Amino acid sequence: MPGVYQLSVDEAVREASAAKSEGVPGVLLFGLPESKDVVGSAAHDPEGPVHTAVRAIKQEVPGLLVITDVCLCEYTSHGHCGIIVDDEIANDVTVEQLARAALSHAVAGADVVAPSDMMDGRVGRIRAALDDAGFTQAAIMSYAAKYCSAFYGPFREAADSAPAFGDRRSHQMDPANVDEALREVALDIEEGADIVMVKPALSYLDVIARVKAEFGYPVAAYQVSGEYSMLKAAGRNGWIDEPRAMMETLTSIRRAGADIIISYYAREAARALA
């Protein structure tokens, strides 16, 4: 992805500070640990890259909202979002590991934790873990309608999180299914999500609109790596006016009903708006 890099903690602090100065209100952190194992134990390591970055950013860039991705795919040696038992992702043991990770992020200082795994029941379990530990003000932004999309490829390469075998169809949603998205959103709201997310954004503008219309809840939309990379590639080849296309696509996401947009274009868009 042009302009997107793996960052050390000190580099992440500098980027976060620059983003805030340009008008970006928050950052979403993903981690790439030094080593991985079959259960993703580095996801809750207090000295891991996300935890260290959260503490540093909160200290050096006051006032910036810090959100952390909560999933195991970046931390497991097999690249799946959960713990594998008998060749299948085991939902309940995965949820416990996710709750440990989310709580460890809150302890580090994260304002919002964002479970992106799509396991059943994880929002309720994370809410309970946070509340029991006294982190009642930590918010949950749930990847509530996350589709099994072809547009995640560049991110999986950047984060070294592509599955070593199989795929994620067992827990991510069928691109043709809108009804399931609405059921998943309803369940996550019932379990205590503060914000619900639709991912990807551009191919699912109708889902964003229906979620906003039917629930009236804070909705986030993620303009994912493949969407960003397509625009970048077309712009570099002279096929489109990239700055105009960037703002047009972001406007379409907002127009569909998204209250929050997560995008690799955030800093460029902030500069354009300024």
C-alpha cells in the first residue's frame, strides 16, 4: 500500500502527532509482534507493540483518541482469527483470549477497543471483562458486519496475517447476505457495543445505510486496504484524478450514514478538507 508502513513505536508516536496536528481525531492501532504462536498469546502481552504504542501515544499526544484492534490473526502462527481445535476455530476459547487482549489494551490506556474477529458472544464477554476490572468508560467499537471480502489482501500482506490454510468464511459474512448483517448488529448492540462497524465500506454502502436507518446507532465504516490501493494504483497510472476520487468515495461513505470513517486516506483527506 503506497504511503503505508509498518512503524516502530517512536515512529508511530510521530505519525500520530502529525495526524492530530492535521485534524485527524483518532488512530486505530494494529500490532505485529516479534514472534507468534498457535494461540496468539502476544495479543495480551503488556510489552507488545500495541500496548507500548498506546502508552507512548497517550503520553506524547494528549487529546488524540486511541483505538486498538482486538483480534488474533496478527498474533497466531497460522494467521486465523481464533484458536484452532480439531482443525476448526474454537469460538469460546477464542473469546476468552480476546477478552484478555481487550482488557490488556484498556490497562495500557486505550480509549476504545475494537474486536474485529467476528466470534459469537465476544462483545458481551469483553464488556464484562472491562467492567469487572473497573474500565467502565472504555468503549467498544464492534466490527459487527464484517464481510468475507476480496478487498483485505493488501492489509493481510502488510500485517503478515493471511491464513496459512483454509479461509474465514466460517465467521465472516457472505457478501450477498444483508439480513445476517442486521442480526449481527442487533446482537452486538444488545451485548454492549458502543459503536457498530460495517467493513468494507464502498461495496457495502447499502448495508451502512440500512444499519443506520434501522438502529439509529453510531456507525463506523472501514475503507479497507484494497479500496485504498485501487484508488492509489489508478491515480498513479493516470486513470483517475486521485484527490477527487478520494473525496468522492469518502463522501459516499458519509452520505450512506457512517458517523465514523476509518481510512488509510485519513491524513490526506484531513489536509484536503483544511
